[in-house]
Amino acid sequence: MKKILIALLSLAFAVSCKAPQKEEPINITPEELDASIDRVTEIMIHDIFSPPVASRIFAYPNIAAYEIVAATNDNYNSLAGQLNGLTAIPEPDTTKTLNYELAALVAHMELSKRLIFSEDRMEALRDSLYMVWEGKNPVLFSDSKAYGLQVADHIGEWMNKDNYAQTRTMPKFTVDADDPGRWQPTPPAYMDGIEPHWNKIRPFVLDSAAQFKPVPPPAYSLEEDSAFYKELKEVYDVRNKITEEGDSSEEIQIARFWDCNPYVSVTRGHLMFATKKITPGAHWMGIAKIAARKTKSDFAKTLFAYTKASVAMADAFISCWDEKYRSNLIRPETVINQHIDDSWKPVLQTPPFPEYTSGHSVVSGAASVVLTEVFGDNFSFDDDTEVPYGLPIRSFKSFKQAADEAAISRMYGGIHYRAAIEVGVKQGRDLGTFVVNKLHMLSDKKVAQN
């Protein structure tokens, strides 16, 4: 009995002397959210995701994080019931003290990890943050992490019903060799047309992929007085003119700045390799980050901007790809090489999918409308998004001006006709306006201008 009493007293003494659990505050900053998105962008470049697939990778993690913040921040409304098929996230355990921004970032990193191939690269960032947070407040971190993962599972279930998995097993695009106006694979890799079934992906806001169906492109014709031939000759002449002016010409600088083609192949003798570039969606996510930092936006508003922009761009890709494989129009490079000049090459490498409408034009149009709604009109900024890829900073007076430049860059690059550019940017702006009007994400509109 004496031994038992001594043991109990020793245990009580040990418990009383045990160091108390740490309870330091954990402050989640917008920069940590930026770091998560930047890491996703880096991984997408490494894994070479197509522009449409990349837009999906951006959208779902942002939505998961946003839903957690919206559930606890009176300035923001949930997207449940606003996005197609999205239901309310699980309610948190009110008996526990949670850091909701931490939970939001956990959900963002978890869903991002599920959507990319190089999971270890995402885990490296995640684990470094986990170590810091756990060291400050283990209980708060553990409870918040658990809730973030719970929400990630909920959004993941919704995500898995968007028909993406089914499109992975659908047949490749078949080239119609008998129709001279139809798209054909282009040099140097002559890749198959990418994502011919992207219009079957469930949209986020749109009623259907064809909701913003553009007018048809000019009919293919080699008659010199036809609308198609005039646009073809314009591409040819613009390329020749800027070539004479040299690589330092403004048009070539613009073309390269907005290239955003992850499929560029370089041939050296018998060796072919790919160069690493961001997608159009990644470029505009970079612009959203620049705007958020310039306005000193807090975590919630930064996430709001990322989420609304990524949702609009994801739907823009669905809308654009629906038209690309409907009109299935041949690229300028192919027609020029066949009928005008077999040695002609565009400034930019032609990407592997049909011409009409211009993807960058559609996506830039949509993104510019959304970011204007979030940060205001005539918002000037210095775009350093492409600096890590060896390109200089370009300055813009507004998101609209940036979108217009991104669109015309496709003409300077020699990869699009004028109709695809002008109709495409209108398609994107109409879609962006629809997203802005349909999504009620702010409970107080003044928040967007703080």
C-alpha cells in the first residue's frame, strides 16, 4: 500500500511539474497564401499541365479555403448554392478554439496536393508551415488542421463529380484530313489536340459550356478578297514587319511577355526538349497577387480575389475550349506554310489545339473584369510575373489594358487571326461580367474597395 501511495504521489508531482502547453498566437498572413499558390504554379510548370487543367487546379483549392473564411467572416458569403453542385461545408466543432485562416490554408494545400503530380514538392511547403504552427500552439494547430482537412474532403467529393476523371478516358481528337480549313497538328512536336472534351467538364458558374457561344469565325477561303484570307495575310505581314524591326521591337516584347505556352518544344539536332513556362491562368493569378499586395489586402480579401478570378478563368477555359473544338479552325502557321511561304515561322510556337477563339484573349478578358470589380477601375500596376522566366517588368494603367495587350500579343506572336482575338476578348469579358453579377460573395460591397 505504501508503494502504491508513493507511486501516485510521484505521478501527481510529475504532472504538476510538466511544462504547460504552448499557447502562442498563430498569425496567418496573405504572404503564406501567396506562397501556397506560387508553389502550385511552380509545380504545374514542372509537371507541364495544360492551360485548361491548370485552371481547375487553381480553382478548387481557392474555393475550399474561401468557404472556411466565408463561414466565419461576416464580410463574405458562402458559394454554396451559387456554384453548380456545391453544398455547405461541415460546421466546425464549437467546443474547440480554431484558427480559421490556418484551417483555410491547410485545406488549400491539401487540395492542391491532390491535384498535382509532384506531391512531394507541395508537402515540403506544407510540412515547413506545420512545424512552425505546431511549435507555437500544438492544440490550436491540431484542431484547426483537422477542420481544414475535413473541409478539403468535402470540396474534394464535389470536385470528383465534375466529369474530369471521365474525360481522361475519352478518345483522342481525330484530325479531318479531307477538310483544308480544319486544324492540323503544328511543328515542331506535332502534338495531338489537347483536351478535346474539356467542354464536358462541369462549369462552376455557367449554365453550360455553350452559354457564351461566340459568332462563327470567317469561313476558310484562299480567295484574296475573302475575310479569312485578309486576316491570314495580316498575320503574315505583321510577322514579317516586326521581324525586320528586330527582337527588340515592342511587338515582339509583348508577344513573348504573354506567351504562357507550357508546351514549347526546342529542337537541337536530334534532341528535343521542353522549356518551362506558366499558363495564362497562372499569369493572371500573379497579377491578382500584385494587386492584393499593392492594396495591402488582408488574408480574407486576398483569398476573395484569388477565388473569384480563378472561378471565372476556369469557366472561361470551358467556354473557350467548347468553341475551339466546335469551329476546329486551322492555325495561321499551317495555311501560310502550305499556300504562301513554306519557310515562314511565327514569333511564338503555335500551341497544340484549334485556333478559334484565342484562349489567352478569353481568359484575360474574364480575369480583367473580375479583378476590376475587386480592386477598382484604372488600377495601375507593374507586372513582374514573368521576371522569374527571364522577361522584364511591364506596366499597365488598368486590368483592361493588360487584357487588351495579352489579346493582341497573339497576333504579334503569329498564332491567331484577328477575329479569334477580338471575338475572344469579348467572349471573356461577357463571361466575366456574368460571373461578377451572378456570384454574391460580398455581404457588404464596400469590402471590395477597402
